[in-house]
Amino acid sequence: MDIASRLHSLRGSLAGKRRLRGLAPLLVLIVLCILISLANPHFIEVRNLIRVANSAAVPLTLAMGMTFIILLGSIDLSVEGAVSISAMVVVLLAANDLNTHDYGWLAALAAVVASAFMGFVSGVVQTRMRIPSFMATLGTWFIGLGISVYMLGGSAVRLMDQNLRALALTRLFEVPLAVWVAILVFAFAFLIQNYTRLGRHIMAIGGGEDVAELSGIDPSRVRIAAFTLAGIFYGIAGVLSAAQLGQSNAVIGDGRLFASVTAVVVGGTALTGGEGGVVNSLIGVLIVTVLSNGMILLGISPYVQQTVQGLMIIAAVALSLDRSRLKIVK
């Protein structure tokens, strides 16, 4: 066999491994659904599947925002602060039991704008001051929580706007409106990633920022736009959270950061950036939600559930990273 044939064979083998690694999350989801169904047939009942979809609505919306950040090769720790700010704004501006405001859907729009502004600030601080993304977003996380605690007075404020509450209470074709909103959010994210210049530039920067910059892409502008876009998704998730809970409090976003990062990584989006996407994150959200639902149906202890989730993250990172390309592991 000559050198050219060997190189062709090697390329084919590498391409096959990449395809297999890309299909791994979907195969995991299918096997997981089969195993849980065999262990407890109630899993595949329509009522339970709708429950799974409803539980996945907020995590999916958050994961869409986190996906674009991780595709850049960055990380966003401001999720919980953004959700807290968004939920606080929508509750205080819509009908509530603390003040006389009643701005309806304008309150939801203001909440999304507030969260998007937080994302914009994170992007500007990171790029203009050259601060690592995890430090910049850690700061905005605590700023968001601090503002939320101050504005809410440290207590829970009830959301009394029935139109906004309908996101959680009203059903269309037996499916909660929150699920339909999450589906629309996914479609929007899919279009951005695959059919817009911003989506292409995010993938290019994640694949190699130096090469992207030489191609005429401005990394600073793209990063600011990506963090602002992520803020929009977090804001929508905050509105959905307030609608589902029927109130806002300072800790409404607790655990959301872990859930969003877990879903993105488990879905196969590489932490090094440039590989994966929103479809992967959709699969990741379903894996995490189905696993959680299945363990509850099987009566598994919450402590064991946390252990399983931790092991799942380690396994997902190990599968998603092409370690042969990593010269240094920090």
C-alpha cells in the first residue's frame, strides 16, 4: 500500500470516528429510553412524556444560549443571575402582590431586554478589559443576584398576571404553552447557527480565533453579540420560570447553571469550541431530563441521582473531546 492510500485510509478512519462520536449522544438517549421503559412501563405513557417535555422547557431555552457561548470556546457563569433578573423584572412590572404595576406582555419584553443587557455587559467587559469569560460572567452573576435581592426585598413576590401565568397553565394540544415556546426558541437558535453570519462567525472563532481574525472576522464584536444573544435566551427562560413557579425570588435560578452546562456538554458540544451545536444541546437536554425522570420513576435516591449526573458529565466530556489534538491538558 502506497503513502497516498494510507493517508486516504487514515482520513476515512478519522472521519468515521468523528461521525460515531457525533451520534453517541443520540444513541445514548435511545438506549436510555428503552432501558427505563423496560424497567417502568409508565415512562412511555403520554402523561409522563408531556411531563418530561414540560420539565425540559426551561433547560432547553437556557441551553440554547449556553451553546453559542461554548461554541466560542468560552463559558458563561451568569446564567443564574440573568434568570433571577429576568424573573424579578417580569414579576415587578406585571400584575403582582407588591405594587400596582400591570404592564402585561411588556413586562416580559422588559425582562428579556434586561437579561440581554446583562449579556451585553459581560461581552463588553470580557473583550474591552480582556478579562477571561468565566471571571467576567462570574461578576455579572453576582451583580444580577444582588440587584434581584434588593428589588424584591429578600422575599418572594407573586405573579398575578393571568396571561403570563398561561404560559405554564394553558395547554395547546394537551401540551403546556411553555413547551411550544421552547420549541420556537430552539427553531430560532437553529436558524441563527446555520443560516446567519453570526452563527458562522461563532463557529469559525471556536474553531480557531487566530485564523478567523485573519479571515476578516472581528472576534470582539462577535463575542459581544454572542453574549447578548445568550442573554436573550436566559431572559426568556426567566419569564418561563416565573410563569411556572407563579412568583419570583432571588434564588429562582439556583441550579440552572449546572443544568445548562451539563445539557450542552452531554449533547456533544466540545468545551474547546467550534464543534457541536443546538441540535446536540437539544439531545443533551433530553438525556438529562429523561434520566432524571427515569430515576424518579424507579425510586432512586436523590443523592444517587447527583452521583449519576456527575459521572455522566465526566463521560460526556471524555467522549466529546478529541484528546489526540490536545497538546496540553490544564
